Amino acid sequence: GFGGEDVELVLGGHPVRDDLSALELSKALVKLVVLSSGQIAFANKFRIAVVSGSTLKECLALDLGQTQRRSPYVVSWNPVNITMLAVRAKNLAWIYDISTGQEPWSRKFQQVAGVETSDFQWTADGRKLIFASSREVIICDIASGTEEILTQESDVFGLSLHPDNVLLAIARIDGISLFDLVQGQEKDNWHVEQPAAHLKWDPSGGFLASAEINASLRILSLEGELKWKLRQSDAAHQMGMQDSLTGLAWSPCEPLLAFSSSMGSSFQV
């Protein structure tokens, strides 16, 4: 556990083996299960590290400074198989198995100069990875080795998969597109004043947060209606600060949205 204690899951009077998936446990109607490897992954300029969640001691370090895998890096844990860590560099995406030290999957792609797309995520079942390359949205089925490519009319800046795993929000220069993954077609297209660098659906799937490249933050409804807008404060503008939003995260249990900016300037509604 995160407090440093040993944790054992018991089901029907018998210990649960470590490799039992979350899907198998959910079928067994377990009322409360905390599934966590107890590890935190992070990336800096030249390396990726994994530390223990209870002791904060480093248990894995990948030095990529002498490789062709160019920074910046983005990391994402598989939501079902907690040994699988997906990593994205500027020119390559790959999966690192922390239990074996192997890379069971990788894929090269091209990154357009001036377009940084950091959104990179698994589907809820842990089978597919979704990321963007230039004007393409790439959906890779890791289990089967197949992939689907959604070609866009302009460069892709951000992505966010709806909690229902059906709608995929795609941020482009000309707006935000909603793509239906089941029907295989675009469902809606919303015009925005500035391209969105990051997108994030809230846990209920009713709102989409859009962090625009001019440091504005918009909250949109499922129908594309603007609900709230935050922007860099007038005082910050008058001081000549040109901030940008670098990350978004919704609270899993409260209607709260956290965001970070590169300069830490003040924002106003």
C-alpha cells in the first residue's frame, strides 16, 4: 500500500494472485478493491524514472540521453495491466514492461515542427493506445497489432477520449472535432477562436475542458456550448507576460478542474 504496509487481496477465502486483472476481479463482484502497483512514473529532459509510492525511492530509471528517442517524453500507465508503461517521445511511442524489462510494442511516427501534441492515452480496457502524428490520429490495438488511422484536415494539437470510450475529441487548428469510434465517422465539429493545446473530458462525460494556445481555458458542454471561460488576467497582460497552459486534470469525485501554466500568472473568469 501507499503507506508502506503489505496488502493482500482475498476473494472467497483465497488469496488473489498478483497477475489477476481488474476485469476478472470486477466480474467477481468485489465490492471494494484498491489496485495499484504503488509506483509513480515521471519523465524529465533525458530520462524516465519510476519510484515507489510508499518510500519514494527510485526503482527504475531509463536514461534516453544517448538514444534517438528525442524528448519531451510523456508517460501513461495501462489502466488494467499495471506493469505496462506507455512512453511517447517526439518520434516514437513504445510500451515498457516494468516486470520483465522488455519492450513488447513500439511505433515510429513523424512530429511536425512547431506542433507539440502531448495528449497520449489508453482506452479504458487497456487494449488500445491513442495518439496523434501531424494530421493523423493513430489508434493502435496493442493486443492484435492492428491500427486505425483517422486522417484530419489540419494538424492535430490535442486528444481526449470520452469516458464512454465512444467519442474522441480531436483539437485541430480549425476547431474541435468529435469522432464516433463505433460508427467510424465525425459526429460534430465545433469552431474555437484559438487551437486547443490540451483537451480533457470530465469523469461524467458532460463537459470538455479546452486549454487554448493563447492561455485561455474553456469549459464546453457535450453539445459544444460554452459554459465558462478563464483567461490570463489583464494585469499579467499589462506586464507583458505571455503565459501558456501546460496541463489539465479533473477531480474524480468533485466538479473541480486543476490546470497548470508555464509562467504561473494569474487568471480571471
